[in-house]
Amino acid sequence: MAKIEKIVAFIGYENIENVESLERYHVESAKFIYFQPSNYRNDIALLYLSRPFKSQLAKDLQFAQLPPPGMKPKINATCRIIGYGANKHAGPSQKRLSEAELSIIDNKQCQDIIGHIWAPKNGDNTVCALGNNTQDSCQGDSGGPLMCHYGLKDQLHICGLVSHGLTCGMKGMPSIYTVTKPYDDWIQLHLQKS
């Protein structure tokens, strides 16, 4: 795991080709729940920046929100992911932000594809999503948002975070996402403290 003082955030950029010229936000600290690597349970963290995000870019950005009370990713919901991760298994990270569209699939379908050991269980804090063709999250996308439409205005909400998968970029192979809803109280507690 990287030392916290070496982690930086670049917020709002679609191209990170020349990172030297981009505005950096150093990560000051992180809060996390006990992560269980054997089953990827609690694969979630909050990062605190060393200074507030204030940028000219912020005027033009639309930030996805955490879901409102009662919202969970629904089966067959169309969602989006974004990230700079590889576009094939074990490939290099990308310099340009990529986007993919996925659909939430039920746990049974996920188990049939990837096996019962890796697939989410009922009541688990994870969900499976499957893209068209080879659209998928991959190495380097971890922690990125799974954004689903919700509400009258059809706004995007961060319903999950990229967690893991058996491989990536393979047609018919889903990936697994940590659902944010079960962590609402924990997130709100730490946001109030900051």
C-alpha cells in the first residue's frame, strides 16, 4: 500500500498526459473500515485532501451525488463508470479518462458466470455489473464511481465503487462493485467531523 503522503488527487481532468502541469491536491489522511482481503468486504475509504477543492474547473463540473435515502442499484439499471484504468487485463493505465456503460445484474446470474466464491451474496455490500461487449472496469479504476440514474431529474448518483473482478475487458464477464448505501452513516459521520 502506498504511503498516504505520496498520494495526490487530480480533480476534474479528462486528460492526465502532462501531470506536471495539473493542479494537485495532496491526500492528508484516509478513513477506512477494516478491509477483508479474502472476500473484498468493506472495500471503501474516504480520502481527506490537504486543502479544500477550489478551482476554476469547479464552475464547469457537475459532481455526482451520493444516493438519497432508500436508493440502491436496481437489477437491469443502466449505470456508468469512469476511470483511467487499463482497457484490457494487465494492460497499462490510460492517460485519457474513459467511460463505459454497464447494467446491474442479479446475484444468481453473477454466480452462474463467475462462481459462488467471488459473486455477491444476498444482503452483501456488493453488486455485479456487466458491460456491453468488452466494456468493463479494470486495473487502475479501483475506487472509481459506479454512477446510476435516479429520481425525477434522472440525476447521476454514486451507487457504488469499483472493487474487483476475475479479469477485465472480457465479453460476458461482470465486475464487482462496493455498494455505497450500506456505508451512509459511516460516510456522514466522517463528513460531519471534517
